[in-house]
Amino acid sequence: MTRQPRIASTARPGRATAQDALAFPATIRLRATGCRPALRTVDEAIDMIDTELPAELARLPRWTFARALLLEAVKTGRKRDLTAAARQVRQALSNEGWLVDEAPVDG
């Protein structure tokens, strides 16, 4: 028996609505020329990778892996997949020097 995604859309195929958007656990803030300042949902992150990243960066393994994890999170709707995708997006942004740290941790 196949497990169905938790998010079942009644909207027309190909058209996302506000309630269909899979939100990240926390907003991911970034600072990059030509890119949006924050990522709130999986759809925003996929769109950023597809349309706002320079082609030479989008082909790098860190970004192709992030995109694959984002698509998996959309497919399954599982919190664990969403967390892994958000973590990889943050890591890829950090590697580019684009991640904005919200709260520095004192150690």
C-alpha cells in the first residue's frame, strides 16, 4: 500500500494556492545580488534555484541536491523531508556566503 502525501490539493493541477505552499520551519534569509531576500516556502526555494541562481551555480552538486530534496519534500509532505531540504538550502547558501545568520550563538 502506498502512502499518500499529507497535503492533498483540490486546486487545479499546476496552480499552487496559499494553503498548498509547504512552509519552512523558519524563514531562511539571504543576501545575494539578484535573489529574493528571504525564502519562506519550498516553492519559493525551488523558484529561486530555477530562475534566480546563475546557471553555473545551479549546476553545482550542493544546489542540485538541495533542489532534489525540495522536490522530495513536496512529494511526501513529511516534516523530516522538509527539515532535510531546508538544512541543505541553508548549507548551499552558506557555501556561497549568502546566508544571513539571524541569531549568532555564544559558545
